[in-house]
Amino acid sequence: MEENKKVKSAKISELRQDLITGDWVVIAIGRGKRPGEFVKKREAYPALSDKCPFCYPEETGQEKDVLVFRRGDGDWSLRVIPNKYPAFSRSQPLKSFEEGPYFGMSGSGYHEIIITRDHTRQIANLDPIEVAEIVDAYQDRYLNLMNKRSVNYIEIFHNHGLEAGASIEHPHSQLMAIPVVSPGVELELTGAEIYHKRSKKCVYCAIAEWELRNKKRLLFENDNFLVFCPYSARAAFEIWVMPKSHKPYFERITNEEKIDLGEALQKAAQMVWRTLEDPAYNFYLHTSPCDGKDYPHYHWHFEILPHTATWAGFELSTGIEISTIEPEVAARGLRKNI
Amino acid sequence: MEENKKVKSAKISELRQDLITGDWVVIAIGRGKRPGEFVKKREAYPALSDKCPFCYPEETGQEKDVLVFRRGDGDWSLRVIPNKYPAFSRSQPLKSFEEGPYFGMSGSGYHEIIITRDHTRQIANLDPIEVAEIVDAYQDRYLNLMNKRSVNYIEIFHNHGLEAGASIEHPHSQLMAIPVVSPGVELELTGAEIYHKRSKKCVYCAIAEWELRNKKRLLFENDNFLVFCPYSARAAFEIWVMPKSHKPYFERITNEEKIDLGEALQKAAQMVWRTLEDPAYNFYLHTSPCDGKDYPHYHWHFEILPHTATWAGFELSTGIEISTIEPEVAARGLRKNI
């Protein structure tokens, strides 16, 4: 009987607060899944009925490339083209309109695709220096578009796999230059400013410092970047890639930093690929808006979200994501596969 | 040549602002899809290897029912049971904890399942009065839990279909009583308060008034409720069900209003079921927190999100959802199927 009294009730779940935004996530560990149970190979794509449009972009009636990188032999290694089916287009001048109490504006902007040469080699399978070249293209296009009329935010992201919303299998990233500041980034900008007022410190620098010291969620580091699972992960195996020192503006990244970022992103993608056995995933850049204002307290970073769960009624309603593995346990699994 | 000059560049997309939160959505209409092109029958469930746990909840080792409604013949028509795999549990006392700069707390709370009798009849196929009975159970459990220690918000939601996160096919809703206020509702509470300060008016009442007058997104109305596609829909075929008059607190719903809400929810589910041919969907209640504060400017409502799209890198990063049909066009399609 004494034994029974000592049995503690098992831990079922905990709420963790996002240090930046104040939002919450639930880590539901009641079922105690191990990293291997999250393996979720992405769906196969249907066979192509025609040539891949990203292997031969010049044959698809696209507008001309806006950027091409070439190898020594003259063949291209990376190209950037306008999206044939844009969500934002410069052909629509920026106009606002009203309907009753409501407000809207035309989808004026730019929507581009950043394509790497090889149809079958995803980021996890590229050389780090090839990923640095992708970063180079991100920066080039960013600098080119950031001062265009009516561009206030530039969103750079990468969808991998059907379940993650990539309708074309050929590896590619996307860039959308849009007239409004992303609400997702605005929450972080506000949180970072509040934290700085209170603590005289950048909240992302505080996170970097803790994760580098504490190490239990740290996955990789080099001179300029750290790769880690965030404390309040929104999805199982979420990973952040962040500059170690305080950097508000992605577009100011140096050549040396690009090399290190290429390595950090490649390692992160490789750990995800090996641990979850080629899952679908998304990653995206969060950086300061280009709306003419200064954001000295912000700190740019990449967030990587493997497609490990379905966000259902609870998540859609509350904005509180439920994940079923502790980020520390996910990190242990990922580190084994570096 | 004169002809050519008159050709206006085709409209590709527009940004619409959420009147309540200030967030944005993109309506990308460049490809001009018609309502019929969104048909997305939900996936079939794998065959059950054993008895359905919700047809025979007493045989699954669940804790006892917390609520049972019975028919004239004594058989049950609806029952509420604690979730066997809870995300929040009262077995965990509310404790907060820290790790370095971070903050968290135990997942203390309640997690219940509201089950209707028939394994095969989803809400679209129930009689309106049977849906009113579900609403009755929502209210009953809400009133029972709202004053429990450490409960500050009660989330009620319904997942239908595998793609929408329902692991069990038998129709059921869920209730989670949680220690924090939902960030999703907090954005609306803040927006509603700001709007009221500026306009001396409830923002939801302003919306109801406009939609009832303008009618192009209106789907159905009875004495107490309106059913409509919101101006800034986050997903194709999103529907809201809202009281016509100003109501901050769901738990104060009257018997007469429950009858009308049952009818409104059933009609909404039926339109979705017929138009998209039995898609997966989620719906959920947004109501004032039960944290002891007053929320005179809030206005409760249900939001229904058919599973019509994948939220990919852009949506996950920015919080701006891209939908590919104008809510007015979706409404025309839905109204044909009432």
C-alpha cells in the first residue's frame, strides 16, 4: 500500500509561453512518443506529364529571369523567375477600397521563385556552399525589391513536399514582396520592443545566450549562427536558425555570414531529413519590415516547421498549438542525425 | 488598336483587412475558380478493428459520463465523457515553472468529449432540434466548469474528418477548459475594445448590420442568428454563425436562442456538406473568457472552416491566409445548396 501512495500522477501536459509574443503552446507528453514515432515520409508526387517547368523555365512562357547564377561551365546553377501564378503582382497598381465598414487594397507587389538546378537534390542533400548560394540569391532579390514603391515587407519561404503546400516537386523557394507588414512578424516586433524596454536587452539575444549555455535544445553552432529547437515549439521538431549576435536586418548579411548560414540551414535540413525520413516541411525568414522605419530591437532568424501534425479546431480557434513531444527530446533525436 | 488600350489588366488578387483584429487575408482570384472546383470529399476512415468507442463509451474504461441526455425510450441521445487522452487534466494541479528566461505552467484543466448517438449522422444530417440539443450540452458543461479553480477560458470545437484532425469518425465535439485566455480570442477582444472606443459601437454588431443589409455574403437568417461568409475569410467557404443582437457571453444563451442556433448551425453544416460534397471541416466557438473580468464589447459567435487548403510557408510565417475564391462567390455557391 505504501508503494501506491508514492506513485505520482503522471505528467500529461504543460503550457509553455513564447518569450517573444506571450502566446502559448501545449506540450502534450501523456503518450510519451519517442522521436522515431514521428517518422513521416512525404507523399510521392504524381508523375510529370510534361517537362518539369523548373528544369526548363525558359520553355514555360515565363517572363525572363530576374537573376541567374552560372557555374564555370556556363550552365546555370540557380535562377530566379517571376511566378507564373502570382499571389501579388506589380501589374496591379496599389489602390485601396472600401465596402461598408470594411477596408481592402489591391494585391500589388512581387512574387518570385528561386530555383536550384538539380531536380532531385533537396536542401538536405546540397553542399553547404550551394545553400549559401541560395542565401545569396535571397539577399540579392531582397535588396532589389525592398525600396520599390508599395513594398513594405518581403517574405521569403520554402515549401518542401505536397503536404507542405509545394505543388511542384523541383526544389524551390519563394519570395513575396507585399504592401503590408506581416501580422506574424508584427507580433514579434511588438514583443521584442516590450521586452527591450523592460530588460534593456534583445529578447532573441537572451534566447541565444540561454540556448548556447544550457545546450539541451542546441543542435549545431558555427561562428555566426546557432541552430536549436525553440522552448515553445509550435510543432514537433520545429527548429530555429539564428545569428548569434544582434542583427535586425537580414539584407545586411555579409559574405562570411552567408557561408555560415548556408552551413547552418543545410545541417538543419539534413537533421530533419534523416530523423523524420524525408518529411514535408516549411521554412521561412522573419526579418524587419522594409517600410522605412527602424527596428533596432528585432533580430532576424529562420523558422523550420516539419509537417508533423494537423492543426485542428483547438489550434485554429485558440492560436495555441498542441505538440506531442518535448523540444528537448526532439533535439536529442535530431542531434543523433547530424 | 483602340480596343487594346481599353483592355484592363485582369485582377489577380486583393488584400482584405479583418475589421476586428486588423489582420490581413489575400483573396487570390487570378485563376477564377468556381465553387464546384472546390469539391473535396473527405478521406475514408480505416475500418474499425473493434467496437466504436463512442458507440459504446461504457466499455472503453472511460470515467463515468459527466452528462447524459436520454430519449423517451430511455436510450441515450447525447453523452459527455472525459477524454481518455486529455490535453488538459485536473489530475495535474496548476503550477508554474521557469527555465532560464522562459515561463510555463502545468496543463491543468478539463478535456471532455460531447458525443451524439448515431455513428453515421453528422451535423449536416441531423434535425435542427438535435443540433439544439448539442448546444444545450455545450452550455451545460460550460456553466459547470466556468468557475472551477484555474479555468480562465473554455474552448468548444468540433473536428469532422481525418484531414480536419478527427481521429475518430463517430461525430463528436470537444471542450477544453484551460488556465490561459486563448491568444486567438485575445486579439479579437483587444480589437473589439479599440473599435468600441473609436466608434461607440460593437464591431460584430456593425458586421451583422452590414451583412444583413448588403446580403451578398448572407446565407441564412432566423429571429436570433445570421449565417454568412465573412468579408475577410481565412479559408475558402469559411462561414460564421452569429447572434443578431449584442451578446458577450455564450453561456447566457436562452432556450429560444438555442433552438435558433441549432437551426443556424445545421443549415450551415448542410450547405458545406452539399456544396463541397462532404468535406472535412472544423468549427469552434469564440466567446468571452471566464476569468472573472467583464467583456461588454465582445460578441460570441461560431466560425466554420472547411478544410479546403493547405497553409504553407507564406501563411505560417505571415499569419496572412491566401484563399482562392471571393467570399461573395463562395456564398452564391453555398446559397444554392441550402
